Amino acid sequence: MVKQERAMRTREALVRAAASEFDRAGYEGTSLSRISKSVGVSIGAVTFHFSSKSELADAVQQAGRSVTRTAVEGVLAEPRSALRVVVDLTLILAQLMEREPSVRAAIRLSRERPDAVPWSEVWLPTVRRLLDEAHETGQLRAAALPADVTTLVEYLTSGAEAYLRSRMGSDMAFESAVAQLKRLWHVAIAGVAVDTGAHAPCGPAAAITGEPVVLGPSAVVVGDGRQ
């Protein structure tokens, strides 16, 4: 039993160390020897648990997806309107990207490994289902098609990750991606064009109305008047 617990702790330590390395250096830039030194074990101990770098990368991606899936389930458990859940979900994803190396590593590895399962598959189908529901129940303008809003969510999430990658590791303080995403959602909800009728290139600016609702220190969502 003691040996099994020790082996489990070593495996978990290897996955954590590998997540940090894959996040920092990518798949090609990461080596098993560097991971073994980070954990303080031999290469033999690494290969006892993972026969190859590919297998270890699989474990890291699985860990990142698992963390994400748990967060998605937590958001879905709250009784809110579909559109509010979508906004909350994107904020949680940005928070995970800030705090969880396994999530950032899963995102990067899904880009760099051609046969890898995309990280977005954990949450994107849920976003599309929620936006279909939001459209059907009148939470979106008729012209705001669920497919287009889903694409917007993908762009916002990818942008948050790109922003973090450009700032993390530097000595300079930087704004939270969650805080940025909150502001961007307010812009998206309110629209950017002045409503001047026929002179407006995209028609009326306000897509959805609502007041911000503070849920806690890390989440602000935009209400739509529906509970």
C-alpha cells in the first residue's frame, strides 16, 4: 500500500512538472530528462510511469481537460439563463488559463500535436447548445445567430490565451485576462455602433440589454432579465 501511494504521488508530480514544461517550452522543446530533473527522479522512474513523451503529453492533456470539465459542470449547476451561463463559462475558462498550467499545456499541446483532441471539445459543444437555447428563448436578437456567437466565444477565448502567453513570465505586472474579458463582454452585449437608423452600417447597436451582476471576486456576468 505504501509503495502504491508513493508511486501515485510520483506519477502526479510528473504530470504537474510535465504540464509546466509543455506550457513553457511546447511539445518539441520539452524532454523527459528535464522533467525528471524537475521532479528529482531518474529517467527510469519517468519511463516506469510513462513509456514515452507522447504518453506523458497525453496524461497532461487529460489532466487539463479534466480540470476544465469539472469547472464547466460547476457553472452548469447554477440556475441561470443560458446566455448568462455562456458569459460565466468564458470567464471561468480565462481564470483556468491564468491559474492552471495543465490547462494552458492542454491548449498548447492540442495545437502542436496533430492527432490530439482539441481542448475546446470539452466546452465548445456546451456553449453552442446554450446559445441555441438562448436564441430560441429570445435572449439573443434574431440576427445574432448561435453559430456566429459561438465563433465570437472562440475568438474571445483564444484571445485571452494569446494575451496571457504574451505577458506571463515577464517582470511587468499585467491585467487579469478575466478582467479584460468582462469588459469585452460588456462591449459585445451593448454593441459598438451608434444607433442612427438607416445611417448605421450594421443597424441598431444594442444586441442585448442588461445590468452587470456581481457573482463574486472573480466573476461578473451580464444579466438579461431572465432567471
